[in-house]
Amino acid sequence: MSSMRSREGVESVTMSTTLPVIAPTDRCLADVLVSSFQSVRGVDNPLALGRVRRSVVVLVDGLGSENLAHRAAHARTLGSLRQKTVSSGFPTTTASALSSLMTGVDPGVSGMVGYAVRDPSSGEIINQLSGLDAVDVSRWQPVETVWEANSDIPAVIVSAARYRHSGLTRSILRGADYVSAQTYEERLAAIDGFLRLHRDGVVYVYIPELDMTAHASGVSSQQWARRLEELDGFIADVVRMLSKSDGLIVTADHGVIDVLPHQHIVIPEASELTDNVLTGGEPRFLHLYVDGNVETTLNAWRSMEGSRAHIATRDDAIAAGWFGFVSEEHRERIGDVLVTPRGRHVYYDSRVATLQSMAMVGQHGGLSRAETHVPLIFSGAYA
């Protein structure tokens, strides 16, 4: 059972075990870019943004509301601007969240239902963040992007050169010009160049440094605090660049939690939890593809891990709204059994886990408030 994304609420669902429900209104990222373009058009929009000439949208990878609040002293400019906390949606992984931002639809409609998911046509696990280069993106992510739908409005994407031709970029960023910018100085130059050239339009800027530092050192580290200070200075520069008829939105795809080694749950090679199972997803949200009896795998997980994880079948997770409305063509990308921790721990399948992945301190992908809640910050004409 599933329901289309709607402003009218979410239908009640009955399932074999109680699961957190993701309501249609809990996917604010799907409204941000849509509203930005509509505000340039001067029409009503989901975020109720007023008319602007030009809109600048800054997406900070990994800047959760709790992360920002805990380090408020390092973000004086961000803290001084009008803001509210919203739910980014679920799964709290970059590929899914950015797809909602760039298409305005649920992950179940775009097909971007997790970090690493099984391609039903090949049976292979596809990393949706970095592994789409060899995939037919028009088949994999068939939904028209917000950029394509607003091709009559000048627009530019400002992001690192290494992402320019990636499969993910071709999946969700098609339809706009791309300006490569690696540093904050280059990003400012790109924004300034667009504002000088166009009387109206939309600028999108992607900031990856905080997420990268969180993975390496954690959000509690001094390294992360320094990255936040650098971001804050950049935002201050952008604010000074805006005219009275330009608006700025700063938001994020997800938050991050720190996970210590003693919070790792490593599943051994010989385990009934992964017997006849292909593991996808990520440590905070496993997609388990079962080549055998799904009930056997489901019962094993509920028996051994039910006290510290939400464990759901594909149908129950869809009924609970975890992926929003799910297109029939994308259902099989979702795991037969889904596992996401209740606490701050992570799950590693020892058959596929790498030393690099197990060394990550900052983690995301789960259902916790720290991961799902992000800031929506306004400046310029939007303030």
C-alpha cells in the first residue's frame, strides 16, 4: 500500500510490526528547488517564497540542524539569518536526497532509493553516488529534472570539476549549465559572474567539504568546526553580493552522527543474518536482497537485532512511506528486508565491508532526528 506525495497528510497503514512513518510533508527538500524557480516566475510555490529576480540555492552536504546547533559559535552569519528546521526525508543518503531536490519527487518515483541498490535487470549492486557512470541514466532515473522543466529560465550549477560528467550528475542535474569550482573563491566568482550576466535566474551551489570532513574525523572534531567557519564566511560573502531583489536559500541533504568503533556491529561471514543474502544500502540503512525464503531472513533479524533496529519488509517500508510513492518499475530496487538502527550503531557485512568504510567516523543514512532534520536558511529578498 502506498500513496502519492500530497499536502493532505498520509494514510494510516497496518503492518506486522510498528515502524516510523514518513509523511508526505516530511520531504521538504523536494520543494526547495521547485519553489526557487517558481519564485523567479513570481507564482505560488510550496515554500511560499516571494517574487525575486534571481535565486541562489546553496546545498551543504552533511549540515544537519543538530550539527549546526551544537557548533553555533562557529557559524555567526548562519545563526543570524532567518531559519527553520525541516525534515529532508528518507533515506538520509546523498544520492536519494539530492535526487528529491533536483526532481521534486520522492525517491520511490525517481528510483534513487538508497546508497547502493540492486539493479533488477543485472542482479548487481549499483552504487548510486559513484557507480552510475556505465548506466543508461535515462532508464535509471527517468524523471524530468527541475532544470529541464524550467529550461526557459537561466540557470547554472556550481560544483567541483570531478562531478561534472559523473553518472549522478547526468541523472539528476541534466538541463543546466555547469561551472566547475573547487574553492570558495571560485564559487564566489561563479555566482558573481552569473549575477552580472543575467537579470533573472537560478544559481545552485554544492558544498561537499563538511560531509567529507565528518566522514574522516567526525562532526565533533576541530577539523569539522574549521570547515563550518569557512562555510560561514562564504555565506557572509554571498549575502553581501545579493541585490534587494535576489534571494538566498541555504539547506542540506542530511545530518551526520559520530559512530565510534565499539558501536560497530560486524556480521561474520557465516551468519543466518546474511545467509543467501546480497547486501546493499549502507551501514545506517541496509537493503538485504534475499535469494531464498524472505521470512527466514526477516525472522532471523527480528530475533537477533529487533531490540536495536527497525526491521521491515519491502511492502511494510513502502506502506510506512519510507520511500514516498513507489513506482512499480522501481519496487525491485528496494531490499526484500530493510534494517536501520534505532540507536547510534552501524551494521557491517564482513563479506563486503572495506577498511575504508569501517574507518568512517561520521555516518548517515538512518531515521534519527540528527540525520533527517536539516536547516532551511533564508537571506536577501527571502528574508
